[in-house]
Amino acid sequence: MRCFSIRTFGNLLIVLLMLTGCDRLRSAKDVSQATGWTINDRDGGFQYNTRYKEQETPPGMVFIEGGTFIKGKVQDDVMHDWNNTPTQMHVQSFYMDETEVTNIMYLEYLSWLKSVYPPEEPAYRNIYTGALPDTLVWRNPLENNEVLVNNYLRHPAYAEYPVVGVNWLQAVQFCEWRTDRVNENILEREGYLAKNTKYAVTSREVDGAFNTETYLMSPSSTFDGRIDSLQGKFKRDSVNVFAKRTSGIILPDYRLPTEAEWEYAAQAMVSNREYNNYRGRKKYPWESNYTRYGRGRTRGDQRANFKLAKGDYGGIAGWSDDGGDITVKVKTYEPNAFGLYNMAGNVAEWVADVYRPIVDDEFNDFNYYRGNVYMKTAINKDGSVEMINRQNIAFDTLPNGKLIPKNLPGKLSMVPVDDNDTFLRPNFTRSDNRDYRDGDKSSSRNYYDKFSEDNEEGRYNAPQHKVKADSLGNLILEYDKSNERTTLINNEVRVFKGGSWRDRAYWLDPAQRRYYPQYLATDYIGFRCAMSRVGSKSKNRKSKTH
């Protein structure tokens, strides 16, 4: 009995020592180095996630460690575009989808829109239809493709195939939707929202939808002001009722990758550096200058899905076949060294950048991106944030007559930054920077008109087709028939990268670049999402302090 008591006492002592150690650890982390005040005191005061480790990997994505690379270094220029100049650039670490967005992913998006914003309600009619892919992209006057028009998007046989017929604007809106759904799920998981709140929204038991920025800036406005009834385990905690950026659990936005990010990820120079640096630059995302495997059991097999020759989209049946005549399943081929599938072939992919034939490498070589339009939250006269609701949904009428919502109900209303935001700023002076330093009249702070004194349109005088409605609401489409137009380039054309099932091997080089109007879609352009990484450049890298 005495022995048992001593052992018990010893165990209790160990536990007490451990608890004391934990207390000291907690005290060290939760005491401000600036003021000595206690951080995360339950009685109030400053709240901050002092236990934060690193950003979690988002669903469906892989980590891409940033670094330097040579952008625009192509081996061939048979098209004589001359729109690439080899330039050393640096991109920060980010995350990218391991595959293109598939039909089943996009159908989940459409299903959500149809549930939350029923198209039979007049206010919501064009939300769902504006997101629908254009399945007519499969038609060609001399092709028999009606089976693809009717089946490619929705038939289970094509579920894991990349979605096509999606224009750039629709791809951006998919990214925005995905941001909100992932963060909504995280808040449920962490107890800030009641379990299965997301399904209460889709079943319309709860009006309104979750939006990340609305939740962060005006949480009481979330779910159309009914968030109090949807709070999770933290509803009893007056300090941590709502998650904040300081909580560290809310992920940054899903978005399209920039051209520099996409090209860097496709090159995947992280592998076999000796080959890349000393034996010649690899031409494709894999370790080779050839499109076929060179050895092993797969010798002679194609490493991507592309057009092999005129009239040859896949090879001879049963021999030397690349496995597809149109697109193929997104994981048909091996991934590159970053773990990314189909960075060459299958479908080309939208990226975020506005196209210009010249990359302004002299001005910036860090996280290069052309397309910034700086916005800010609209504020009402009483100081509250302005919200989008079913009464003030605004739609854009695209040049092809299609309607697409500018913003969905439940989101914050955004306006361009103004002179109050740019006054005496040395780094930017306006909201719209898409044509900054590209030679257009509005691209320079000190414009010198070297073309003509009355040239109001500058260098890029692309066609300007017009769409307007008559008194009955019928759309009137007007083609720009001017003979003075000299280019198709303007601020509404976007870069797309990578070869597709319709392209020859020339376009598989990650450095190749093309452009297409952001409001049009094709049967060979898809997309994948990216997300910025916050914090350290490398995952799990220990501090070098001694």
C-alpha cells in the first residue's frame, strides 16, 4: 500500500511538473513582447492565434515553392509572333490545382447556384444561365460533334474530363465561389458555424449565402443577417464568436494563376537541376526534349494529349496512341515534378493576365502580373458597408450578348480606388492598371503622342462591338465594321497557356503564349485555380536563428 502511494504521488508530481511546463510555454507565447499584457485573455483584450504554424494545403491543390526562373524562353518561334523575351523573374510560393477543373467540379458549382439562386425567380434568372458553359463550342460546320454538344458537360463518362466552354470571366467567378465554399466548410469544422450550415443554405432553410469578405468585415450581415442562429460552439464565447484574419484559419482567395506562376509551375525546374543547367534546357514539363518516353516499358508512348499531325489527333488505334482523340481524364498522364497533371496538352488554360505582346521586364521582375484593377469596399453614409442583395444585383452585358452577374447577393459592393487612396502614393496612381506602361495613351504618367495629335485611342484600337436593348428588352447586336481597326488586342483579351488536344507539339512548351477575348469560350481552353501562400517561402523549414 505504501509503495502504491509513493508511486501515485510520483505520478502526480510528474503531471504537475508537465502542467507547470505547459503553463510556462503558454505564458511565454501569450504575453506581449511590446506591452507585457496578456494576449488571448478570455476577459477581453487583444485576440490572436499565437499557435499558428503554417497555411494548410487547400482541397485539390499542391504546394509550389517559389523561386527564380527564366520566363519566356522558347526554343522555337515558327509562328514568328516575337512576343517572348527571356527574362529572369521571381515568383513567391503558392498553391495550384493538381489538375484542371473537371466537369464534375463545375457541375457542383452549377448545382449550388441553381439551389441557392433558383433561375425560376426573376431576380435570379440570369445568375445560373450566366454561369453555364457554352456547349456549342463543340460545333463545327464540317464536324459531326453533336454527341459532344449534348453529353460532354453532364454525362458521367466525362465526369473527370476538364471542363471546356468556360470563358475567362466565368472561370474567375468559379474561383470566387470556391473561396467561399472552402472557407465556409473550414468555419464549420472549427466550430464557428453550426454543423451542416452549408446544406441549410442549399436547401433554402436559410436565406442568403456565406461570403468570406462579408464575414470578415461585417459578420453580422452574413447569411442575410441571420448568422446568430447559425453559430457553432463559439457562440457561448463572447470573445471568439466570429473568426477573424488573426484567427489564421481563413484561407486566401482562390484565383486564376498569373502567367508567371503558371509558366514557373509548368517548367518544374525543381527536378533534375543538373540536366536543366548543364546538359541543355528541357523543352517540356517533363525531363526531356521529346514528347515520347525514351526507355522502359512505356518506351515510345506519348507523354501528353495533343495533335500529332494533320488529321492525327491520337495515333493509330491500338498502337502508338496517346489515349485520346479529344480531351482525356485529368490524371491520364504522369504529373510533373511539382505534382501537377497536364501542364502540357489536354486543354490549354486561362491565366489571369491581360495580354500584351511585350512583357515589361524592365519595370518589375517580382510576381509579374498585368491586370491589376484596385478596388475597395463601398461605404454607406452611415459608415456601414454596402451589400449586394436581390434588389440591386447588377449584370454585365458582354459583347456577344451574354449576361453575367457582376456580383452575387451577400457579397460586398466594390468601387474603384479614388484620388483619396492614391494621393502622394509613389507606387500606384490609379485603379485600372491593365495598360500600364504598354505604349497606349493612358499607359504612361507622362504620355508623349508619337502617333498623331488626334489619336484618342492610342496604339490598341481593337474592334468595339456594341450590345444594347430596345424598349421591349430585346438585345440589339451591332458589329464594329470600321476599316480603321488594326489589332484585336485590348484590355479584355487574356493570356492562355499550354497546348491542347487541338494543338501541335509546338504549343506544349510552357513559355508559349496566346490570347483570346475574355468573354469567349472554346472547346480547347479550360482552367485551374491557384492560391497565394501566406508566411514562409518553404513548408516546414526550420528557423536558421542560433
